[in-house]
Amino acid sequence: MRDLLFEPFALGFMRRALAGCLALAVAGPPLGVFLVLRRMSLMSDVLQHGILPGIALGAVFGGISVFAMGTGGFLAGLAVALLAGVLARATGGREDSQLAGVYLVALALGVAILSFRRGVDLTHLLFGSVLAVDDTALILMAGAASIVLPTLALIWRPLVMESFDPDFLRAESGHGAAIHLAFLALVVLAVVSGFTALGTLMSVGLMMLPAVAARHWGETLSGQIAASVILAVLSSVLGLLLSYHADLPAGPAIVLTAGALWLVGIAVGRRESLLRRLVRHRHYAG
């Protein structure tokens, strides 16, 4: 059992992969909990596709550089998030329809740009390569986590207020729009920091699946955030072990593990689970 659990992490590339995934696991899920709370889960899908044109332009003008592509992805993701909101308010339409339109166009634009840039592996950008994480990618992920967590702590109280009652915060301080923008910037940064490891199509998997699963374990907002981080850390460790022993791609293995933990929460979690509903039904029936 000791060899089964610890032997894979004696390898340098496995330790780097674990360190990068732990940075993502600490920074992303708390933002995912707020996305679920604010009924903005679809925004994560928009951003994971919306960063692709920026990454592509970063590769065109800056070469195969993590920082060039990361900067381009951050600017593109922020632009896409703002554009979807502006279109929804300008047209009076539903925001989810605007989000769907924006992310589809962004995805197609990113693929089109990459088709003109030889030497860029589209599959690598879309699906990532956790086991190929190098020191530069680690700096990006750790740096993003170092920005996300203190900033989230700084805006915690107004963000909670804006999530539950945006009209009250707007009336009291008038800073609702600024808090919303800061939150979107943090989400974009977290998504971009994960593209080198998990790719643009799976970078939100480690953010959203633990966040969705956490509602089955945490009674309070802080409890759900703690649960989401614990679930993300477990997904990272178990997913990497599954990848090593079963010879599976590491990124999908991590996301599938997070999905399995979500199903466990649905089945036997402390809140809103099938087991809780069954127990409640028997209690009332008795």
C-alpha cells in the first residue's frame, strides 16, 4: 500500500504535477462556490472557451511562452466576460443566451487563429498535459493562487453581500459593479492558470466539480468553501495516482476523480443527498 500511494511521487515530474494541481485546488474551488451561489456556473464554460483566442494570439506574437499565452488568455477571458454582460444589458435578452453565443464564437476564433500558427499543438492547448508541467508553469499557477486568495479575502464581505443581495450593496456603497468585476478577474486568472496543466477545455473541471459537490457537505458558505478545497485536493492526489497506475491521461483522470467524488456527495452527502432524502422520507412515513 505504501508503494502504491507514495512511489509515484518519488518521480520529479509527478511531484511537479502534484504541486501545480494543489495550487489550482486551493485557488479555484472557492471561486467556484461563489459561481454556484451566484448562479453563474455557465460563466466558467464561457471563460474556458473564451481564453482560447487570447492564448492563440499570445502564441502568434509571443511564441510558445507560458507568460505570453497566459497574458493573452487573461485579457481575452476578461473581455469575453464583460462582453457577455454588456450584450445582455444592451439587448434586454437572457444572459445565458448571450454567454452561449459569445463562447461559441470565441472557441471558433481561437481554433481559426491557431490554424495559421505552425508549431502549436492544438490538442495540448485544449486538453493540457499535467505530467509535462515545468517550472515556468508552476510559477504561473503558484503566482495565480498567491493573487487569488489574498484578493478574495480582501473582497470577501462585499462579495458575500453582493452575492446574496446586490441591490443592497449597490444602494449602500455603490461598489457592486467594482466587486463584480474584481470577482470576474479572479475567475479568469484561475482559469488561465490551469490551462497549461488541464487545457482550456478542462481547466474549470477542478474548479467547478468540487464546488458543486461541496454543497452536499458544507452547511455554511465557509464550510462549503473548505469542503470544496478538500475535495479538489483529494481529486488531484487520487487522479494522479489513477493516471500513473492505470496509464491514463492525467488531466481527464483528475477531472473524472472529481466527478466521482461529486457522485459520492449526491449519494451519501450530509446535505441534499439521496441518502438524506431517503432517511427523511422514512421518518415522515413512520
